Amino acid sequence: MNDIAKHPLAMDGKDPSNLRGDPIDPERYYSRSFMEKEWQQLWTRIWHIAGREQQLAEPGDFIVHDFMKESVIVVKQTDGSLKGFYNVCIHRSQRLVWQDNSQKSFACPYHGWVWGLDGVLEDCPDRGDFPQGDPVGKLKLSKVRVQTWGGMVWYTMDDEGPDLLTYLAPTAELYKNHQFERTVRVNWLRVALNTNWKFWSDNFNESYHTRTVHPQVPPIIDQDHFTSRYEMFPMGHNRIIQMGRPSLRDRLPDGVPHPFDDALRAWDIDPDSYPDFETKAMQGWLDLKAAKKKLWKEKGFLHYEHLDDEELTESPFQVLFPNVAIAPGADSFLVWRWEPHPTDPEKCYFDQWTMAYPIEGQAEFVNRTAVNPLRLVEAELDFREYDNGAGVQEYSDQVVFQDWQLTAGQTAGWRSRGYRDPYFAAQETRVRRFHEVLNDYIAGNPPGR
């Protein structure tokens, strides 16, 4: 695994010599002035996810994305293209729409100005009463740039910044063999939490906590730092690739059914054919790759067609700077997004999209680190207040539930006089890298400019 050639843009994500060593002042997690700097210098300059392309199937379909002080509409045009606009009537600043929908135009509820799907003013009352001339056909809604990748719709408020693929580089190239557009969003979750949004950027940029917080994961995914590959990229994105096999230093008690056995049986491999656990973990991992390459079409896993050995079994986890994480596995495409509260730096919103590939004859999907099955149909939005865990008990089988439980302690700890700056292990290098790129944005010097 570690002999696989890295992408030319990849830096060693476990080598602190790739860092400047910027300190991480705890105030950035609760300071309102720092929150305002983030709005001015970061959030108005990055690419945001508005939603999924599947939400914009027909002309007139639109997505509303509310983000802090702004709201944006992305709407499907009659020619099939997508356009994005600030969600505001430029006549007198009234908001136009409040939620995703489909319609032929946008009518302002205040004065009745009607805007076309292309953002051009189509009609308004008393067109002859404007000294500066009839505005119909002349005025246009204020635009945002819109592009797509990974079956997702993205937009940016920055008119001068890089295009989406340049901003994400080299993400599209890394996952060119996947077919994300074929997935079904089987769970669409949004949770309101009492913690700063950067909790999630820190948390997802390291797996050092996994053995403590997520003990159900190492028997399924080898998260040992000495077998994983760590990468950092120039635009601020980071990723880790971990083996899709059990960790050799995390053993389940004797007699406890092992989840790796089920993975082997699913591909017609007898887990009892191996003489010991080490052989099953290592040789079984190789046998699993071979079986998937041989049987993918027969078993209906048509999305395996272009996947290579690594992609068929391993567990990549990538954080797209600053607030999106993706897990592009062979059988699913998980997306997480975390966004700041509009006014309170110690609150945020956390989104989880579980997206699975449809397999003929299968009606349900179970993520390999979860327990409860999900129906293989497009899910509706499920919005929850965390409420100290009481609001999300149905998700207690999810790995992320254990992360939610850490937010209160972390939020309290940032304000403690006993805490100053993190003492990082090498495998946490990507956390400081995130903050250094954030510092560059705050200083007005984002990468790629």
C-alpha cells in the first residue's frame, strides 16, 4: 500500500516539516471578531456545496442554500444549464424564496417584481413610473458562479477566484474512476450543535482519536498510523487512505463474531479457511480484492467497472478545505459538511449525506461502520437539534454520534486558562495544516491566488 505512487501534488501529511508551525490560539473557536474575519476573508472566497444535481432535474427546479448572512438560489435553466443568484430582489432587498422548489419564475412578495429563471426582470407593476426608464428586460438579479463536480452543485461568491476544479485540485483526478452521480442519498441529516464549526475540521483531519472514540472501527478499517497514507495538497485539502482490513493490533474478544468475516462471505470467501487471524486479515484482504475484480459484474456491482485495487477495498477520507469531508468508498459516497451559525461562533450546523450505489436485488444499504439498514431510496431532509444527544438517539449506531458527544467538552476546554496550544502527534499534522491555510485566508493570501 505504502509503495503506491503518490499524486505529484501530494505532500507528506505526517511530516511536520511541511508546516510553518503557526500557533493555534484558542480564541479563534469563540471570538466574534475572528468569526467576522472568517466571513469577510474565507466564506466569501471559497466554493460552497448548494446541493446535489439530482435536485435540479427539470427546468425551474431550484435549490436554496442559506449560509450565515447570505442566501443563494441555484436554478435549472430551460437549456439545461445551471445559474446561481443571490436570493434577494434588487428593487428593495426583499428575500425571494425560502426553500427548495420548482417554478417558472421568481415573484417578489413585496412589490410583485417578477424575475425569470435567467435572472432577468420579466415584469413589475407600473412600469411607466420610473424616471430612469422601464426596468423590465434591463435589470438582472446579482449572480454567483455555479459549477458541478461529483454529482454536487457548487457555487462561490468570489467573482475573481479559481474555477471549481482548480479550487478542488487534485480531487477530481483522484476519484476519476468513481461514478458518484449514480448514488442514491439514502440519508440526509442536518444537526444543530453547540460548538464552533472548526471542531469538525480538526476532528476530521486526524484519526488519532479513533481508537479511543470509535472502537467499532479498527476491526473493519485498519486505522494504524504506520499502515496509512497521509497526504496534504497545495489548495489546503488533506486526506488519509486506510486499509480496508482489520487492524492487527485491535483484536475482538474470542468468540465475538468478526465483521470482516461477513465482508469475506459476501464475496464467496470462507473466513474459516485461514489458519489464524493475521493470515485472515492480510491474505483475506488480498483475496477480497481479487474476488471483487472477478465477480463485480456477476454480483451486480456495476459501479466497480473502473475501480482499481486500492479503490475496491481501501478507505479514503478527504477533507476539502475548509468545511467538507468526503469518503469515496467502493460501495458508498459519504459527504459531511459543517457550517457556522449566522451570529454565534459557538454554534454550527453539521450535515451528513449517506449515498449508496443501487445494486439489483438489494432494497437496503448498511454502511460498514454502522448497524441500522437504510432504504435504498432518496431521503428527505431530517433536521435535528442535538439537545445533549436526546435529539439524535436514532443515529446512535453512527460513528459520528460519538463525535457529537465530544463537542461539549471541547467547547468548554477552548475557554480554559489551562489550555494554550495543541501538542501534536505526527499523525495530527493535517490539523495544523488546516489552521495555517485558514490563517492565509484571514491574512488575504489564500492559496492559488
